[in-house]
Amino acid sequence: MMNSLLIEPIGVQMWTYILVGITFTLYIGIAIWSRASSTKEFYVAGGGVSPWANGMATAADWMSAASFISMAGIISFAGYDGAVYLMGWTGGYVLLALLLAPYLRKFGKFTVPDFIGDRYYSKTARIVAVICALLVSFTYVAGQMQGVGIVFARFLEVDRTTGVIVGMIIVLFYAVLGGMKGITYTQVAQYCVLIFAFMVPAIFISIQMTGNPIPQLGMGSELTDGSGTYLLDKLDGLSLDLGFAEYTEGSKSLMDVFAITFALMVGTAGLPHVIVRFFTVKRIKDARKSAGIALMLIVVLYSTAPAVAAFARTNLIETVSNKPYTDVPEWFKKWEITGLITFTDKNDDGLIQYVANKEQNELVVDRDIMVLANPEIAKLPNWVIALVAAGGLAAALSTAAGLLLVISSSVSHDLIKKIINPKISDKGELIAARLSAVGAVCVAGYFGINPPGFVAAVVALAFGLAAASFFPAIVLGIFYKKMNKEGAIAGMVVGITAMLLYMLKFKFGIFDGGKTAVEALKSDWWFGISPEGFGTIAMILNFIVSIVVMQFTKEPPQEVQEIVENIRIPSGAGEAVDH
């Protein structure tokens, strides 16, 4: 009896408790060790983080639940079309690091509303920017809390609501206690966890399916089944047999592909939680160095995601398509409990008909589960399955923490300190920041429990909002000294309003009797552009309105124009200037 107990393998749930428990203890321990004692530590970690630590923290901040959980899931279902997320997010980070971050760092303002308020010498501009920052951050953080709920729902076998609440408590603890100082060092640990959790199963499955230990190469290799067939050729064949489009062929219009990619790219440049990362290091040179380090670390996951998508899609089709429901593996039943996989036997033959035809299709799989379920489908060891759960939580919580900090700083620093009560003490501002974070996590939790779409789509909408509001104001503020407050304010208001109206109409069906807008309203899309890509159109509107209004209003004060000239001069750019 004793021997049988000793050799009995540890189950997935127990492994999950062990690994998630260890990682959460680590995060909380770091938060206590590095707790913030001043607003500077709370907002920008005291400005003394090393480039390598900041690079790892930036990478973790950047690779949210959308990158870890949902991006490969989208690619696995959309195939070639899903590559827009890969191109947009990767290109966007490069754009931010090279085009905007060094100039914002030299300007010396660590929040986007702070930059816009000072550059456009206007309280109104600051208030508009705060509203936009809150809209972007709340939309983005909703996707993260949704990801937390999905992971907890499956691996700790609780309902999604309970999962989101547990995630809220954890992230609130180390975000509120440690501020940016605590978040930075926690995110260093979270990067190590999430990248290890993403790569280990990818390498396992690549060896299993193709014999190649490098997933990026395995995706283009021959299968080990002796057929001489390449993986992607097999996946194309499986997809066509089920009535789907070829995996390696796209169905989106070129206009929509361009619009989504560009919206994701320029939306990146307006993401407040990433921009603030460039203020946590001592010098502008360190900011550039940490941006390069982060890009190198981000590429590891992003270049692997298409391979993970191809492996997961192939394994899913071969495991469940046209198989008796009574013979489905245990992982299928576990995910069914969460409601993220549903099977309806429409023809009562007991077989799972997974086909493109919606009238005949009997299986609905939430794309957000593909990365998490992939190791289970491939029958990897239990500890690997649990490791992916810990990685998914690390990805979601790291970004959620950064976003909560943006929300709290927007309220406490940009609204209370700069507008409502300029005489507030440092201690009072710190209390306000922490209370704001508590309120923010409650709102984020609500949207995590009642999500408006799958994780990456929700996050894509946040990028669209950032593109529509912040990108033109930041670019014109840096590179066009004649841009004035009237033009910037009008542009931001028009851009964010256009994006919000388009989202409400075509994503939520608000103006169409509550119809879900995914399929029913596609034919009405403007220029054939999806809500995820409309940020590009809204951004163009913002630029046009800003420049037109500027032509008919007063030039900025001379001192503002001189500041703009100064931030574009790279020489002598040692320390950031604190205004």
C-alpha cells in the first residue's frame, strides 16, 4: 500500500498548486522586499533599475495574456490571417523603442497625460488624456483578468468568477504595496516563469511531432510518422477535409490586414504602461539599452508562437475530429466543465463532427484555451501542463499590474495632484494612488468575469483606442513644434469618439438592437475594416482634425516650442529633466 502511494504520479491539479504556489509566494515576497516608500518609487521605481532588469520587466509587461495565451490560439484557428497580431505587436514595439521612447524620456514626464498636459500647456488636454488613458488601460486590463479566470477555471478547477477574484487579490497585493518598484522586480521573475513555461512544451512537442528540438524550424519540418509529409502540408490537408480554408492561406481582405497591423503598431506607441518603463532607469542611454534587451527577449516567444499554433491545431483535429464522444480524453472533459469547449451531438451518432459548416458543426472550442490545452492534447508530463498554467498567470498578472499602476497614477498624479489638489502631500498622493488601484482592480475584475470577447481581440481594441487617441498627440507633440493645444485636444476627442462608436456598433451591436456584431454586421464594416483595425482610420481622423484646427488657432508659446526643439537634440542627453 505504502509503495503504491509512493510511486503514484502527482496529478495536474496538484502540480498546478505546487508551481503556482511557489511562483505566487515569490511574487509576494519580492513585493514585500521592494515595497515603495515614496511616490517616485511607486511611479518609476526610484529611477534606478538596471537596463537588464528593466529589459526583462518590459518584456514581461509587454507579453500579456494576449501574447502568451491568445496569440497562438488566434493563429491556430485563423492560420495565415492570425499573423496580423504577430506583425502588429512586434513592429509596434520597435516603433515605440526607436521613434518615441527616447524623446519622451528626455522630456522627463513619466505618464502620457503628464506629457500631453505639459506639452500642450493645458489642463483640458491633461483631462482628455487621463480619460483616454483610463479607457485604454481598462480595456486592456479586462483581457488580462479574463486570461487569469481561464487559467484558474481549468487548472484549479474552480469557476471563472472565482478565478478572476483570486487573481485580483494577488495582483492588488503586490501592485498596491510595491508600486512600480515592486512590480519591476516581480516582472523580472514573471518573465523567467512565462518564457520557460512557453518554450518547454513547445520544444517537447516539436521533438515529438518532427524530431526537431527548435520549434521555429520544427514548424517547417517533416513529420516523424514516416509519411514524408511536412507539418504545414498536413495541416492544410486536414483543414480542407473539414471544410476550412487552407491554414497557410489568408481570407481577410488586404485592407483589413493592413488596418489591423497598423493599428496594433501605432497603438503600441500610445500604451501608457509600456512608455512608463523607460523612466525606471537612470539615463536615456539605459532606456535605449533596455529597449533593445526587451526586444531580444520578446522575440523568443513571438517567433515560437506560430509553431505552437500549428502543433496545437494539428493535434486538436487529429485527437477529436470524427471520434466517438465516449472515447474523448480526460483533458476534453476537464475543459468542458469550464464551458470553454462545448459539444452538441446534432445528429445523435455519438461522433464529434468538427467541420467549418456551422449548421453541421458540433464542436465549439474557445481559441483562448489552445496554448493551455496544447501540452494535455500532446500527452506531455503533468508538471509541464502545470508549468504552462503558471506561465499564463505570470503573463496576465505582470501586464495587469503595470496597467493598474497606469490607472492609479492617472488618477492620483495627473488628476488629483496636477488639477484637483496641487498642494497634496507626497504621502497623500501615495495613499490616493493605492486607493485608485483598489478601485481599478474591482472594475477590471468585473470585465474579466463578463468579457466582451476573446482575450487578444479585447486587447486589440485597447491598441485601437491608444492609436486613435494618443499616437497623433505624442508624435505631433515631439516632431511638430507648431502643434497647439486646440489641435491636440480636438484630434484626441474626435479620434477616441470615432473608435468608441465603431466598437460599440460593430463589436457589441449597441446601435443594432443588441445584436452580436461579429458575423451579422460584417457586411456593414466601413471600407471592409474590422473593429480591431478601425484604430487606423480613427488615428488618421485624429491627425487630420489636429492639423486643420491648428491652422485656425494660435501658435504655442515660444517657451513650449523651445522645449520641443530641445527634446529632439540627442547631444548632451544624459540625465532626464524633472520639471
